[in-house]
Amino acid sequence: MNKEICIHRAVQLHKIPGKLPLTALRTFEVAARRLSFKDAAEELCVSATTVSNQIRQLERDWGCKLFVRKTRAVVLTDEGRSLSAVVTRSFDDIRAEIEKRIRPSRKVVTLAVGPIFGARWLIPRLARFREKHRNIELVLRDCPRITDAAMMTTHLAVDWGTGDWSGLESNRLLDITYAPVLSNALLAEGPKLQIPKDLERYPIIHQRDRSEWMAWFALAGCKDVSIEEETVITDTNTVIQAALDGQGISLGIFPFVHSDLKAGRLVKPFDIDMAPERSFYLLSKSSSERTSEVAAVMQWLLAEAEL
């Protein structure tokens, strides 16, 4: 069954108020946003089985697949992406109307951020935001990789790239650098680190693949590097935690690990910083679509990045 027929069936169902599956649609919206039935279950305080059953019921009712199930993840189909965009906008409109009619004194601004940016940069600054903007409720959401305006389901987003997002305005927000970091305990127990090539005798922690470490070794002038022990981890926060726990040396992301160095939890053995081509950008829709509250959040984020 093609995409047009599936969407047509969804529209037909919307025309029958008594059969509108609001609970299942809410479950679908969260699962589509998180791309995980397990994470959706945690957010909704239900079981993963409940999430899966509700999604399957929608698929049976509408005669199309909304997700492709993989071993440890789910991926939206074309039909799922189309429905996700509509459902997310609809729930956002409902929230906005409730805020307007029931809680008119506070305005909601939604901001999508990735886990490393949110945990390491934004969260420590939220108290300052609340102090300055008591009339704005800032709602944080997980940020999938955004390629164009159609994928922008929040008022604002922070994404990683070179500054080119089709149909969106982008403001360069934060540049980062990479440099090796390790725990004090691991440094005390391990071989001496006199030159960068000495790092190959330590366990090396990679993020996603080995390319960043190889680029750093090349920048440091190290040739014929032979790493004795290495681990590849996908999640950035897990990479940092592994370094904090003394599991190996990782490429610390600055400024995200500044506080760990200042507190003595991590050590930076060499003053050789590698700057990637990409940066963190603040993404927004056209200025004509902005409320004063969205503009205020934008100004606050850009000002914080300059501190």
C-alpha cells in the first residue's frame, strides 16, 4: 500500500471523532520523536509492550507500516514520517492553545537539543534562564538530526553542522575542540605520558569510529600508531563517563569537559587541540514566525555562548 492511500485512510479516520485514537496517536508521537519504543515507554510511564501494541493497532487499522523494526532501534517509514510531522504539529497546537487559554501568564518555547549539548552545556545554565525569563516555560526535547525545515517540529533547535539547513535560519552558537583526557587515577597507574605517541600504550576510547583519534594523532605528528587496546562507543555522554571512570583515554570535547578538568576529575596531558569543521548552530524558522518569547530565548542562548 502506497503512502497516499495510507495518509488518505488516516484522514478518513480523523473524520470520525468517535474513532479518533488519541492515546495511540500520543504514543506514536513520542515513539516517532524518540525513535525508540523503550524510551517512549519511559516518557509515557507505560511498558514497552504497551507502546508496541498501540503502534501495531494503528498499523492494522490504517493498513500501512509506520516503523521498520530493527534489533535495537526503530526507523520511521515514509508514511510514519509524514504522520509524525502532522501529529507533532497538532499536539504542539493543542499545548499552545492550553497555554494561551489556561496559563496565559507563561508562554511555552520548545527547544530541541542533543544529549551532550543538553547535559553538558544547557542544563548548568537553566537557573540563569529561569531567573531572567520567569514568564517563559522552556520545554526541552531530544533533537534528531535536522536536514531541512520539514524536520523542524520545535520553535528552536541546536544541531551540529556547517551552517547550511534548507529553509531554516542558522546562527553559529558554539565551536568545540578535541583533546585527549583521562582520569587522574588512570594516569597514576599507567605508563608515563611524555610525548603524544605514548598514548598508544593506554586503552583508547573511540566515539562511533576511529577517524577522530586518527586525525588527532596525525595533528600531533604521530606516525605508525599501534593502539594496544581500544573500545568504540556511540553515545558521547557514555564516552565521557568511561573516561571519568578510568576505563581509558577519550578525546575530550571542549568546552563540555572544562568543569571536569577544573574539578580534577580529568586531566589533559597534551596541549594539542583539534578543531572540527562543524560547529553547534541555533536553528530557527523565519523571523516572521517568531513570537517575542522565541526571540528572547534565541537572544539568551546566543548571549550565553559568548560568556
